[in-house]
Amino acid sequence: MLKSTWDNVGAVILAAGKGTRLNATDKPKVMLPIGGNPIVSYIVTTLEKIGFTPEQICLVVGFQQEKVRDYFGSRVRCALQTEQKGTAHAAFTGMKIFPTKIEEVLVMGGDDSAFYTPGTLQWFIQEHLTNKAVLTLLSAEVENPEQLGRIVRHQDGKIEIIEKEYLTEEQKKIKEISTGTFMLNRKWFEEMFPSMPPLRKLGEYGLPTALAMARDRGLPYQVITLKNSEEWFGVNTPEELAEADSRKRKTVL
């Protein structure tokens, strides 16, 4: 894929979380090491491999932000999320610092994107651009989705993201989950975000709501499925951190 094709695409990586369940008291969760390097470093390197420049990569930082800034230096730009108000708020915070030429934005979690390949990102970005969607979500089929929200595809073609707290018994059988990786049309998202309602119970602003808003307003959106589900790997527990470390060491060797 030629670099010049994507001069109008930026990437926002969510990197503000604390990682409480991982006992990460002295550094952000995304800076915990796997394979000898911080979790979030792998996705930055992958973006660089497909031609993204520092002005096209934004890390949204918060807790212990200086650890992220010091590690990456001039390789990325950083945007400070002063309050943890959810993934949609973080995406909005990050995309605001891009130059005006950035019209489409890739949004990913810094803690679950370390195994994405360059080819997968290229394919995902191109699918979004080709279909002229305002929002494209990457889904994955996983064996054990218990702690995850599900993608519900209705017979009329409409698609929902149902958070795990609200799943019916029937929906709990679904294996297709949201990876939390999105492509967003910047103009649409920035204009829509101020009117986005917060998530029930949590009071945060979540990216799943953006899909619902695109759908309910009749705008073009899509959910496409990751070809190799093992490329998405969330790190939320000490066990998952150990597994991610083991997998990275095998791929690095």
C-alpha cells in the first residue's frame, strides 16, 4: 500500500488507563512489558511500518503520562485526557490535535493491539475508505467471550454492540465480539460527539454508542470481522499479561 494514499488518515491509540487489576502503580497499563518492550510500542511500530508519520499517530495519555512521553519522544504526538470519561471521549480528545488534513481516524486500545499485523491494519483502513463509511468496527470471533460485549446482527441488517452487562441468555451464546478498533470519519464524529448520550450506569461516553448513532441516523456504517482472531489480544489480568509476554517472545525469536 502506497504511503501517499493515506495522508488523510490518523491513528489514535488509547493509552491513559491505570491497569489496576495488573497492579501497575508506577506506570500506565500500556507501558507494562511483553516480549521485552511496552505493550503499546508494538502497535506504534506497526503503524510506522505502513507509513504513518509522527503527526499521524496520537497517544491519548493520562495516568503517569510522562512515562509514555519519555519512551516515545518525537515518534508520536500525545493528547492529555484529564478525566477518564470513556473511549469515545478519549477518541475525541486525541483526534482534536491532528492537523486539518486528517479526515479519517483509526482508533485502537493501546492494551489490546500489540499483535495486529501491518497487513491487517492496511486491509481494515482500506475497507473503511473504499466503502465510504462514517464508522467501521473490527470484530472478532473468540472462543471464550464471557467478559466481552457481543455483536448482534439482526435479520433486517442492523447491527448492535451489546455490552456484557445487558446480554440476554440467547445473546450470551454469540461468539462475535467488538475489538474496540474503529475507523471514524473525523468530521462526522467531531460534530456528533457533543450530543452523544453517556452509557447507562457508567456515566462514560463509549464508542459503541457512536455505532448506534450512525445506525439510527441512517448513515453508512459496517462491522467487518478480523480474519485471524488471535491478532486481537486484550491484556486485563496477570494471566493475560503472562500469555501476551510468552506469545511475543515466540514471535520475536
